[in-house]
Amino acid sequence: MHLTQGQFSFLPPLTDEQIVAQIRWALAHDWAIGVEFTDDPHPRNTYWDMWGLPMFDLHDHAAILYEINECRRAYPKRYIRVTAFDSTRGWEAPRMSFLVNRPDDEPGFATERQELEGRHIVYSTSSYAATQPPGERY
């Protein structure tokens, strides 16, 4: 399975040059860059672990790529994403997010169907990776 989250997720993995191009574009709009990682890629898991603090004052794309590569070295078998945060009054939200690393083997998700009273049917999704303890999922 190929996890699709954020921008460019239906494309082949971005090269470092393509990642730098996106970072330059975000920095040109004065957006702060953050690097996050997780081993539980459930679509509703929005709270990924932060790789350091968001880089509000860093405007050097090479330094940001360095941080991404350090995160890749520390967590080679986890999902790593880059988020560009717009702190402009009125926006104050992520404006861009894309994956820059993924594990070699992505087990995917299970969908469970439950039939409840009154002919209600409820579906839930869980990650196969989350059946293992944190740190042993990939």
C-alpha cells in the first residue's frame, strides 16, 4: 500500500531537489517550516511527533533540508512530513504539507464494519502498523 497524505501523495517520492523547490516556495511566502514523524499514519492521527521546533526564524533552505535528512537518519522507517505554517493574521494555519520519507513496507489499513440497532452501520479504519507497540511497527 502507498499512503496518500498531503500534497503530492499520488506522485512518486519527491527528490531532494524537488523538496528544496517546495521549501523555497514556502519560504518566499514567509511560511515557517516544521518537520514531523510518526509510525502511526492513521488519517485522523494529526498529532505527529515534532522534529525540533517549527523553524519560524530559519530562512535557509539548505538548513531545513539538513534537518529533514537528520530526521531521516534518526527514523528511517517512519513517515516524515514537512509542513509549512502560515502565521499571517487571519490564516494562522498549515498551508502546505507533504511526505518526504516513508517506510519500505507500508502494511495499510483495515476497515471494520459494525451493524448497530436501527439498521445503522458504522465503519472504522485502523492501521495494521498500530497493532504493534510503538517503536516496533516497521
